[in-house]
Amino acid sequence: AGTISTVAEKTAFGYAKGYFEDKNIVEYREADLRRLAVGCSDVKRTTGQHPAGIVVIPEDMDVYDFTPIQYPADEINSNWKTTHFPFSSMHDEVLKLDILGHLDPMAVKMLKDLTGIEPETIPMNDPEVLSLFTSLKALNVSEYDILNTIGTSGVPEFGTNFVKGVLLQAKPVKFSDLVQISGLTHGKDVWEDNACSLIENGTCTLTDVIGCRDDIMTDLIRYGMDKKDAFDTMEFVRKGKPTTNPEKWPKFVEKMRESNVPEWYIESCHKIKYMFPKAHAVAYVVMALRVAWFKVHYPLQYYAAFFSVRCDKFELATMIQNAAFIRDRVQELREMIRGDKDISNTVIDLFDTLELALEMNARGYKFRNISIEESDAINFKVDEENKALIPPFIVVDGLGETVAKKIVEERNIQAYTSRTDFQERSGINKTTFETLRKLGCLDYLDEENQLTFGF
């Protein structure tokens, strides 16, 4: 499934100003600048692709029966072709498979290997684990310690600021509450100015609001509506058709009123643009609770899996410091993100990493430095004796997976005997070698191999 990136208004003004500069036009009217910028706004910049959406064309038909095609980033030699039209204009005609990544199963597999615990045996009603979604009690830390009010940072689907805000307002206490919240936070116009307001003003509780698409059908049947009518209403609402096909909405409203459905419920349906399926929400919550269970009961192993599987950006010089140092850096990054709407993903990813590094440190665990003798190539290792994690070589800026594996491979053949020996056998470049030297990772090695002659 293809996407088309267009010129943003702010960028368009930059183009227009650049045009005047190139033409050496020093004096120009603001209206002319705006006219040129408006003409550039929303013009195609490049094409992209849905990260996981694979469009399936019937065997006896052709893609051109449905849409022209594009190439991602306009690269005509790409192996993949993408749809020109967005999938929202084709979802009634063709099938899309969302072939998502497997970070969560990878993390759970790693946790199983580190602890020997079978994920399927983890309970879904552990009180300490459930407390993470409303407090910090199970982590035994304070808000000051970790700059957070609840313990779901690093828990899949429940660690973003948006979802944390929903958790704080909704105050879930059981599995079904979390399923509701998963539906509310993955739908469109389901929470904000909808369920949020209904809970806030006391119209209904978290249990009563519409969380997942299935709820509409089951609720309406419970009100006494015919099953087929209830199903048709659910399908109409979950696709956002009350606003896109407003001429058909009154007949659904009439049937709901005949079944004495409350007006707040009807209005809530009218606002919805997209709804999450309950089975999907349940799958997310099951995975979240499994990961959260390890966070509470096997913290070192949890953090090892989190940093190995979920993090791409690291700042090792900060991570090996004390809690106060890490807290200051987290606060600095948080202020940067708040103050810049166009902040880079690199900064956001680094913030996510250091936020969990701070939490880990506050719970009494620490990071050791890179160890030439002990570090893995790509995964964090657990050091139970020192209540610490040993970072892998790949966390060093500029040190890729190939070189990281080469360092470990050569070490397993024979221990490094000097800094020169390490540099020559590992194939590491001078810049990365200097980084390791500044971190103190090479202090235990002599500069060069020494030969002793006996006389």
C-alpha cells in the first residue's frame, strides 16, 4: 500500500523565499510570498509505502483495475511497487494484509531464554503487574526518581505519553479495562472529545464507553436491537461512515432510538472515524501483561531484552553514569522534544532509551562499560552478581553489526593481547577505536605486543 508525501506549508514558504533569493529579489510583497507558498503546498514530494500493508490483487484481475502504481521514493528499480491511491479509497474492493514486525515475540523469546519461564504460564491478573498501569508502587521508585507517574514505560502499546495520559484518567484495574483502553487508543476519534469527555463528566464509566468495534454490536443486541441491524450498525460506524455518508446515518439513528439506546451512545457513534477490533486489542494486552510481568519480577532480564530488541539509539557515556546524571539528560531531552514540533526521530529514540535507563538505575541496577572480554556483539548481557547489564559492541556509534560480530569471533579464537592486536584483528576503524579508547574500554590492554628476550 503506497503513500504520497507532500510539501508542508512551512517548507513551501522556504521554497518561495529561496526563489526570491536565487533571483536576487530583495524587496517583495508578503502577498507574493504567500501566493507562491500556497501554490507549492500539498504538491507531491516523494512516494513511500505503508510499513506493513501488502495489497492482494485477485488472480484473475490486474492491479490497474484498481489503482495506478508508484515506486517507493520514486526508485524505479525497487523490488516493491506501491499503490498510487491510498488504501482508504480501496478498502471495499481489495484485501490488505498487515504484515507487522515481530519485536514483541522476539523480546518474549529472549526473556524466556534468560529466565526459563514459559510466557504462556504468566497470569493475566497479577496485582503487582496491574498496578503498573496506575502507579509506581511495584517498581518501588518515586515520580522524582524516574520523571514518570506510572510504570508502563517500555511496556508495548502502553508506554507512549498519549496512552499514559489515558491510563491516568481511566484508572484501569483489570484485564478487560486494559482491552477497553487498547481499543480507545488505537481508534480514531474514539477517545478524545468522545469517551474521554463521557468519563470525565460522569456520563458513564470506562466499562460503558465504546472501546472496540465489537462492543457496538454486542451493546445494541443487549439493548434489544435485531442482530443483523446491530451488525450493520457496527460496520457503518467502525468505518467512520456517519460523517462520510451522512445521508444514510438517520436510518441507523432511528433504529437505535427504537431500541431505547441512550442519546450519548448515539452521539458517540456519530463521532467515530475508525475502530479497533477487540481480538486485536486482546492480543496487545496479553503481550503487554507478559512483558510487564517480567518487568516486575525479573527486572534485569527485562531491561536486557528491552535494550537489545527495542532500542536503536544509545548514549553509552550517559548510561554508565549515576541516576542524577541520567535524570538531567532525560530532562534536557524532554524539554527539547516539548519545544520543537519538528524534532528528529533520533532525539525521540534516544529519549526513550535513556528514560528506561533512568528507571533501571533508580531501581538499583546499573550499566557496566563495554567489555572487550565479555560484551556480546548485539545483545545486552545480564551480570547478576553486580546487578548490572553489560552493553554489546553495537551500541557504540559507528560500530556496525558486521564489525561487532567480528570482534567477538576473533576474541573467541584468541584473546586480544594489545590495542594494536585488537585494532588489526577486529577490523575496527580509527574513529570507533578512538571512541572505545575514550570510554576506557581498552585501558587493560598494552599499546603494542611486548617481546621479552632472555639473556
